[in-house]
Amino acid sequence: SIMAEANYMYDSDLVFKAAGLIAASAAVATVVDVGAAKVKGELVIDVTALEIATNDEIYEIVLQGTNTAAFATDTAIYDLITLRLGAAEVQTTDCNADNATGRYIVPFTNEFNGTNFRYLRLYTIVTGTIATGINYKAYASVAK
């Protein structure tokens, strides 16, 4: 079903992850089929918990693409975009502010190096001293 969710179109067929805590690196089980054509959109990531208590936590939310629905280990899987959140002390640039809960909007396309990838999923990389982790939901959208 399609509805407006805080100024972004929400389609249940484009949900990558429902809310839920992640405390270890893993792929999200949901695979979204965007079709064979080039797709441009925005990844809407609503973060409701972000543990950075020991100032060494980093969470990378990676949009991956492939042309095999099963994301099998013997197929080519590509990292299309990455959102990096966490403590300022361990950011790789001169960032000097901790990230916080809230909504993060990341533009994306399923085209990478001249190839359109039909199947997309999220992979969350979790590093640092983790007690609780990150809680977020994510979906693809178009701006209203």
C-alpha cells in the first residue's frame, strides 16, 4: 500500500527494514525487487536508537545490489551507498560531532559502473563496544 509518511511516499513493497535492534553485523533478510530499469530514489532511514556510550561505536548502513534474488555468496554483490553513523571519536574524517537519532535521507540509484541491479538489500556493519546497538527502519521513497 502507498501512503504519505512525514513528507515521503511510503510503499510497503519498498521497505528494506522494519524497526528492530541490530547489535552485530548482518544483512537484513528483506530483498527489494526494483525491476531491471535504472531506479533513482531516496533511502529514508529512521533511527530510533543509536548507542555511542563508549565513544568507539560505528554503524554503517550499506545498500547492496545484485542481479540474483537470493543474494547467494557465489553471485556478484555490490555496495551501492553507505551511511556511516556513530561516535565522533572514531569517524574517519574531521567530523567532530556524534550522530544522533532521527531521520537520515540518502539519495541512491541501482545503477553502478554501468550495470542496473534489480535486487537490493541493506547490510549493517556494527563495530566498537556494543551493548545495545542501533534501531532503525528503512524504505525507498520519492520526495513529495
